[in-house]
Amino acid sequence: MPGNSFGRVFSITTYGESHGRAIGVIIDGVPTGLAITEQDIQGELDRRRPGQSEVTTPRKERDRVEILSGLLDGKATGTPLSLLVWNENWDSSAYEPIRHLYRPGHADYTYQVKYGLRDWRGSGRASGRETVARVAAGAVAKKALQASGIRIRGYTLEIAGIQAEEIDLAAVEENVVRSPDREKTPIMIGRIEEARHSGDSVGGIVEVIVSGCPPGLGDPVFDRLDALLAHAVMSIGAVKSFEVGCGVQASRMRGSEYNDPFYMEDGRVRTETNNAGGILGGISTGEDIILRAAVRPSASISKAQKTISVEGRKETIRVSGRHDPCIVPRIVPVVESMVAVTILDCLLVQKMYLSFH
């Protein structure tokens, strides 16, 4: 299996490289009749687009999406939906002097070992540029989920150890770091600037809330909803850990603290707390699904680092070019998109299951 596809009913296959001609995605399983416009997709791509602020890469890309197939009169036909975004501002010259070196933190060595060659131009398929395709697919998934009253919202919970304490979703798109805490926002920005000026980078944590998700999504044992979400989110190159609900904090609690007591409200089963993050036994409970993704510091930094050449010689490397000192703000819509793709896929699987019973 080549590993470029994800999903069972709503499935996506991404293609393209960072310094290639284009990035794109082919989506199968789009619900027939779903109204889709390029504007629907463009809004999400603009949230991820590079060159938006002083805390992102200066690489300028319009990221204009083109819908190549799968629509008739603005509605999905049920055939594969093909989306394309041209690369317009790539520059491989900064990579020429270091093409023979393995960059620390990058996939240079592992791609070389697996394939016998690697795309040294901006990391090729291993680049964060690949996530353009994921966000395009996520925009389609979000549009489909809206019809079922399901909404997915993400934000920066933490950057460089500075954690948001107040969660005001209205504040998220008002600042360059997508922080929900207005007081902590300038401190987060300051930490990013400190790292940038010293030729370094910082990481953080993204939190996503899925509201309106019906109970019953997810399948035991291997296709648990939390397992599928972990697969989706951990497939994003910069994500190094994943948790649902209380996550790792659950390991420090007693069962009497962690368990969510049930009660009835308006004929619906509810829980008094949501430590499980909206998932029990791998199946959604109907409560908000709450998940977090820990994002590593950007691998490309200008500080001098030890490495070796492809021939095994000891070398010192400085990575120049246009890179993000912190990729957390731009990865928020990427995590949202992979969550949306997963939830829609599970929703369609559940509808198929119920149609046979």
C-alpha cells in the first residue's frame, strides 16, 4: 500500500510535491447532490495559506483551488471530485548547497532508505505543503457535515509552553496565532519572535472541538472512532502526540474522578462531565468530541546543527530559505480538516450500516 489515501467511504488521495507544479486531492464518496463551490474550499485554504503574518513563512502562494471533476451545475455527481492548487512561488535554490546533507528533524534519511532516492527540493511529499490537499478535502467534508448539524472548531491551545486559560472561540480568527485567550496572545507571539530572531523555532498544542456529532459513530475493535481520529491527526507530519478528552491526565485520576455519570435530558442520554471527550468504547456518545494534537517545533532552522552527508561524512548544516518559526497557527485548519474527513467517513459508514438493519 503506498499510503497516500485515507478513508473508507469518504476517501481522499493526495498528490503533488512542495516544489512540484501543483498539489491536489481526489475525493471519492462525496454525497451526491452536495452543493460545492470553489469559494467554499477557498475560505479554508486561505486560513492555511503561507505568508499571512510575521510569524509564518514569507513564501507567498495564492493557493487558488480549481475543481476539475465531480460537479454538475454546482452539485456533486457522486463521481470522484478532483481538486487542484498550482504551486506558484517555489524556489529550490536554497536547497541546492545542502542537497547532499541529511537535515536534522527532516525525512531526508528515511525517504532515502525507503525509496533509494529523495526529493531534496523543499522535502517533496514530506513537506507541510502537502497539507494544502488535506485542507481542500476537509472543506468539502465540513460542507457535508453542516447538513447534519456537525461543526468542527480548532484553535491554538499552547505555544512554547504558554497555554491559553480562557477559551473564547470568537477570538480565534482575530489574531495571527489563532489563540482563544486574548491576554495570552501577545505572550505567544513574543515567544515565536524570540525563536525567529535566534534562528530557532517553537511548537505547541492544537485543540479541536466537534459539536453536534450524533451518538453511535465508530466501530469496534480496530475502527474505533478515537483510533481513526488518532490515525488521521497523527498522519500530519508535524504532529507528535494525540489525546482525547482528559488524555494523559486520565492516567493520574481515580476511576471515581474519571468516569462520566449519566443522566437524562429532554429524552436524550447525557453525561455530567466529559472526561472521555465524547467517545466511549470507541463510539461517539453525542457529547462534544474534544481532542488535542501536540505539534513539534519546525524542523527547518538557521542555527548551525551537526549532521552527516549522504556518503557518511561529518558535516555542519545551516538551513536557509523561507520557513515558519512556528507552524502551530497554520496547522489548526489542517487538524480540523483531518477530523472532518474522519467524522464524515464514520457518519457515512454508520448510514450504510443502518440501511442494512
